[in-house]
Amino acid sequence: MKITIVRTPLGEAPEWVREAWIGLTFPVIGAKQRMAAYGVLTRPRNWFAQVWANLTGKSFEMTGYLVNAKLAVDLLAEHQLEAAAWWREHLPDRLDGEGQFLFDADACEEVSSSADRAV
């Protein structure tokens, strides 16, 4: 399954960076899900910090779609190079091919396989 970003996603990135996602389509990892989420700038940097954030209420629940962060930023670079550069500067550790971004469901539309379009 794929999603298209149709509204400005939630998040801590500057609004112009988040707005740059609009119109892009990504394959998702799994189905829509509800999970603990963290801000991209204030996120825990290791497993212990993540557990601590969950216990102390510094995480929040979000329903959304997981996408591969590197793929997302690479596609973003084709559309808005400055926004992609912001992600590469602020989250280089998430762009190793294993990192993921969670896009809130309200910002996304599911794309059926018959309607897939390249971006």
C-alpha cells in the first residue's frame, strides 16, 4: 500500500518543511497503526530514553503510517531540495535506511494499487 500526503503533517519540523511533503506518495511499512510517537527534534535517542519518555508522558499516541525515512527524504529531494536538506541536517541518524517516519493519518490518503502514481 502507498499513501499520498494531502495536508501538512503534524510535527516539530518547521511548517515550510512539513508543507513540502504535500503531494508526495510513499510506500508504507505495514498498515495504518496507533503507536507511541515522539517529536523529531525532542525524540529519545536510545532505548532507555524511549522507555523513560513513555513512562514520564513525553510521548504521545498517534494513528498514522510508517514510511522508510531515507526513501521519503530522497523523494522529497526531487520535489523540494531545501526541505530534504533540513531533514538531512537535523536527523542524519534516521536516514540510514532503517529509520522510519510516522505520518499522522489525517495528513494522508491511502492510494490503491490501481491508482498508484509516481512522484
